[in-house]
Amino acid sequence: MKVKSWFSMGLLVLGLLSVLAIKASEQPVRADDDADTTTKTVAVDESTEPSTEAEPVSDADETKEDADEASEQKVTYGRYNPLNQFERWVIEQKGTERAGTGGYTENKKEGTYICRRCNAKLYRSGDKFESHCGWPSFDDEIKGAVRRQTDADGYRIEILCANCDGHLGHVFHGERMTEKNTRHCVNSVSMKFIPKGKKIPPMIKPSSEKPE
Ligand SMILES: [Zn+2]
């Protein structure tokens, strides 16, 4: 009896150890450079890449930008803007419009990009740049407007409207396209452009969030 139980204990330990060993060997290799195979892959020579250069933003800069940004956005409570089928597919089901087909890719006008579904201010024209990737690209967002989460594919970073959680696109770092080394790749259909000087509609929050 005793021998047998020692034996089964041994087996158990062995089993555990081999599971751990397999787990360890399965650790996925971080593949930074294949972050987005659909867009032009940019510079892979990581030897010179200063990876610590994340996105330092000076405070002074930010307060200045906020002042330009027509103060606080008004808030209204109720239903989000109605969406057509394609908008629903992109915004609610995380679809992606085909490269080069979105209405704002080439837009160079001054103004603000707001969320198509809830009107929350997302991006400024001043942060838009030409990436030639086929989608509107920004190297910064309006502070607090964009939420990030790991994409369902496990490696890209999905960006969502911080207010309504609508899908915007993905954000990429380290491509060295601009000084901020960041590219928000956003579906045109997730946004609405409000030219400078035009009134920005209030941000819509669900009625359930209305304070008493
Ligand atoms: Zn939104």
C-alpha cells in the first residue's frame, strides 16, 4: 500500500512538472514587427530603436492644446446617434473599412473629429498626418477620449471611444512616422468631422447614467 501511494505521488509530481515545462516552452515570442501586416511594414531594424521613447508629452504642451479645444464638451443623456448597417458593422462589430475607401483619409481641413455614435471629441486635425496606409491617421488623441485594449487577435491594440465603447481602429507604436512615434489608424466611418468654427454637438451618454 505504502509503496503504491508513494509511487502515485511521484507520478503526480512528474505530471505537474511536465505541464509546467510545456507551459514555459509555449510562451509566445513577442513579435513587434509583424504588428500590422495589412499596412506597410515600416523599418524593422530594431537595433537602433530606442524602445524607451514611448510617448512623453510635456504638461505645458497639453494645457495649451486643451485651451484651444473649445473648453468642456456639453453632455446630453439619451440614445446614441442612429447608425446605418455599415456603421454598425464597424463600430459595434469591430469591422474595418477597406483601405482607401474612407471619407476622411485625405481630409486636411482644420477641425475636430468626433465619435459617429456618441459625438465625443476624439481627434484634432492638428494631430492628423499622412501615413499612406489608407486610413485616417493621428499621432495623438484628445486627452481621455480613447480607450485601449488588446485586440481579439491577441497582439494588436484596439482603440475604442472612451465614452460609448464604439470601435475606432487600432494604434501602433514604433513606426517612426512622426515624432510621437504613434499611429492611431482610425476608420473614417467611426468618426464625424466638424470643421473649425462649427458647433460641436453635445456628447451623448446613456440615460441610465444620468445623475439624479
Ligand atoms: Zn463614442
